[in-house]
Amino acid sequence: MKKTKIILSIILLIIILSLIGFVGYGYYKKATMNVQNPIATMEVKDYGTVKIELYPDIAPETVANFVKLANNGYYDGLTFHRIIKDFMIQGGDKKGDGTGGVNLSALDTSIEKDSDKDKEYSIKGEFIANGVKNTLKHEEGVISMARSDYSQYSQSLAKKSYDSAGSQFFIVTKATASLDGKYASFGKVTEGLDVVHKIEGAEIKKSDDKENSSGEESTPVNPPVISQIRVETYGVDYGMPKTLEPFNISDYFSTNVQ
């Protein structure tokens, strides 16, 4: 009987040690596993291919949003509608003029377009001024989210515009420190920087051109077309971003008229 107890004790000890080893190995594997950052491949018609490494550790919500939109085909056929030499190229607007928002159906394909659930959304601005420690500087080749800017009205309205990004993004063509901490940078071009600069060199409408209603010399004569953007996530599911209801500046002024 005593011998049986000893054998059972030894077996139990072996099981416990095995479990400890298994759990310990799991923690070790997780700690040492090198997770590959997602890589976005952007094909621009008549210009070439641009590869962009995304940084989910720096801007997780922004990356999740971009991955979903890209892999759902949202960017396919859209254009770079705003180009400023020695500054940036901006694209991702469904209207093609910088005024378009993005709807939830672009993120979640189970939502029917034009249904009651298919509402416009925005995401949190992941940058220092908005309380997020994003230290990625706007250097040449960095991709960042475009957003509204209401700072010309008041500081309180400026903060309202911090969470206004949706689908529009821009790629910096020259280091611009004034954007640091104020816009959600989330990746960097690793291949095809020459293509970015080629896009930057597209012919721009003059400010006195009747077809250029903005008055800013940033509207390309022939906007470069994004054939498609797809993101390789290497098996990682970055999930759905947390969506917000966009602040409507027009509604604000219509209800706050003195």
C-alpha cells in the first residue's frame, strides 16, 4: 500500500512538472515570438507599386481601420485627389475631392449599404495632442491619417476635429515636423518611394483654373488612380476598430447661431 502511494505521488509530481513546463514554454514562446508587422501593397495605375509597413503597436485603431478598409476593397479605384509638392500626397476619399466620409458597411461587409445601420463613422485620432503616445515622426515616406481641422474657430472645436479621421490618408514626401503629435502616423513606405515622388510630380491645376473650385493649387489635372490596396497580416487578426459618431461642424453652427 505504501509502495502504491509512493508511485502515485511520483506520477502526480511528473504531471505537475509537465504542466509547469508546458505553461512555461507557452509564455516563453509568446515572449520570444517575432510577430511580423502587416505590409500594405498599393498598386497605382500607370505609376507602380508601393509597399508600406504598418505599425499596430504605435496606432492600433488606425491600423485596424486601414487593414479592414483595404482588404474589403474600399480603396480600389479611388484616387490621390490632393497633391502638394514637397509636402504630401493624399487619397482614399470616395468623392474624390476631400469632402467624403466613410460608412460602416466599408468596415463590416455584413452591413447592407444604405441600410439604417450603414452610418458614417470616424475613429479616434491616435496622436499626442489627443492623449495617445504616438512618437512616429512625419518623415519622408510616413503614412498618416487625414482629418478635419477646426483650430481656426476655437480650441474646443479644434479638439472636436481630433477624432474625425475615417478613410483618407496621406503619405509625406518631405519631413514635416509641424504635423508631429497632431496627426495619426501609422506606417512607413519600405519600397516604392520613387513611385510616391512620381505621384507627387503629377500636373496640378492652377488656382485661377475655373475647374479648381478650392483655390488651392493641390488638385491634380489627372488624379492618380489607386488600382488596389491589400494588406498582408501574416495570420494576425487586427479586429475591428472602435468607431465613433463624427462631429458635424455644420450642425454645430446651425444650432449655435447667436
